[in-house]
Amino acid sequence: MRARRAILVASACNARARELPQHVHDARANGCSWEQIARALATSPAEARLRFDPQSPVADGRWPYDF
């Protein structure tokens, strides 16, 4: 029973993680700064931008357009 709960929790977390790039994109489109986004994600603005800015060399080019 515990293993099943752990799998369900992991699945829910994974689903939320997949939605995160879209939420960041929407926040940027609505005028949020990288500082605000970083604060919400408990990271630095540089790390948030590196991960989510479409111009970043490490950003996943599929996001937020290819679900």
C-alpha cells in the first residue's frame, strides 16, 4: 500500500514538473521578472533564466510549445 501511495505522489509531482515551463512562460508573458520567478522557484534569477529562457543554450526547445 505504501509503495502505491509513493507511486501516486511521484506521478503527481512529475505531472507538475512537466507543466512548470508553461507556467514560467505565462508568467514572463504577463510581465513577471526573472527575479520574481526565481523567488517563486527558490532559485537564483540566473538559474531560472538559464533553465527557462527560450534563448538559453540549455533550455528545452520544445517548451512551452510542444506538449
